[in-house]
Amino acid sequence: MVIDCGSDVEYESEENITVYNSSEWAERGFCKKCGSHLFYRLKEVKDHQIPAGLFENQESFNFNLQVYIDRKPSFYNFANKTLEMTEAEVIEKYASE
């Protein structure tokens, strides 16, 4: 569960963040001290996807998109309806940005 935070993101204590080059088009940020996952970022547009659990107030969040839907386990379902993107659709949309 992540929140699309766009490209205008600032972090406190950036010296504690390390970035892993996870693909040609994206990277992941982690805490150097504890290893917690901090973000997923598209390289070209610097669009940040930040885990929902890192936010204190989550009441305004709207769960509206599932990605890699073709890779989910058959027993894994959410009650609300969302937009859905397959692996190929995600790569086509974000790898080309």
C-alpha cells in the first residue's frame, strides 16, 4: 500500500537514506540505519510512491489502484473496487516516462 506523492518530496535526515537502483526506470529508497523501505521512485520524473504506513494521518487516503494484478495470489482480494493494471500495463506506462 503506497501513496503517490508526486515529485515534490522532501525528507528529514537525508543522510540516513540510501537508494537502490531496482530497474532501468525506477529506484527504491531505504533507511541506512534500520533498513525500512521509504519510497519507490520513477527515475525520469522523480515521482515518489511512499508506503502508507509512514504517514500518521491516513484518513484522507483513497485506495483506488492495484498494480501487477495478474501476479496476485488467487486468494488475495479487496472488498472495494479499484482500477487494475497488469504487469505489462505498468511497465508500458511507467517505463516509458
